[in-house]
Amino acid sequence: MVSIEVKNYADWKKMFDAGAPIREKAGIKVLSICSLVENENQVIVIEEAENAQAAHDFLSLLKSRQKEGDMTKLEVKIYNKIE
């Protein structure tokens, strides 16, 4: 589960959509994208990874994107699927 504060949702969404091949290659499946009612620039992305290593590898990619400045806040939590 990834919580992101982006500078501009519309711009971020275009970049997010363009990243579909990267996520697919990494074994990451997007389950849901939500934005805060009061602030569309506060986004939560719920994704599923093939395994924990794929999730951690993808996290490294997200952190590198944060450094590029398109995301102002990034919080990632990795959970095990129970049911």
C-alpha cells in the first residue's frame, strides 16, 4: 500500500499510467487507486506483488522517483495477504 502526496494529480496520473510496463515487468498489479476527498493530490495506491522481493525492488524505484521531485511525500507499507 503506497500513500503519496503528489504535486499535481493529473500530471502524476499520466506518469503513473505510462509506468504500467515497468510495473508489469516487476510483477506489480494495481488493485486500486484512491484520492482523498478533500485533496486529490493525496493518493493511495493498493498494489499486489508476486513476492516480497518484488515489492522491495519496486519500493527502491519509487524512492528514486521521489528524489526526482514528482512526489512530495511517500509512505509505503508492505503487507502479507492473509485471505
